[in-house]
Amino acid sequence: MYLYLVTPLLGSLKNYVKYKRFNTLVFLRTLYIYFILNLAIQTNNTWLILMLERWFFFAFKIIKSIINNDYNNKKQKYIEKYKLIYPIQENQEDRLTLV
């Protein structure tokens, strides 16, 4: 039973360190997903439930990122923050030849 509290507690600690606030809904959301998975799968295997919950949120965040177009929306931020250099695209080559 204690294993079900490890992920929400560590996640809340990470969020508190990063954002300086505790989000009760995010904490309870994980426990709620555990409960739903337990009902759906009808198993007492705690490790399976923990693994499936992580996979669920991993897929959820990937889909959310694709829908929000995060790559293009945050591209400039990452260029400035990490000094990234992206390969020249065709439309950029046209601008370079015109100059």
C-alpha cells in the first residue's frame, strides 16, 4: 500500500522544488488513476499498476505535446536557452541566396 504513495509524493516534491507550490489535484490525480486501473484490471499486482500509470501519463503527455505543437511553439526558447543550431530548411536557404 505504501508503494502507491511513492510516485505521488516524489512528483509533488519535484513540483514544489520546481514551481514552489503544492498542487493537490495533481497529487490526487495519480491516486485516482491507480484506483481506476485497479478496477479495470482487477489485479493485486502493485508493480503492474504503478507501471501502467506511468505509461498512461507518458502517452498522455506525448499526445498533449503533439496537439499543442510544443516543438514549434518552444523552439525559439530552446535555441536561446541551450544555444541550439537547427539545420537550415529550404525556406531559409531562399532567404540566404537573396541577400
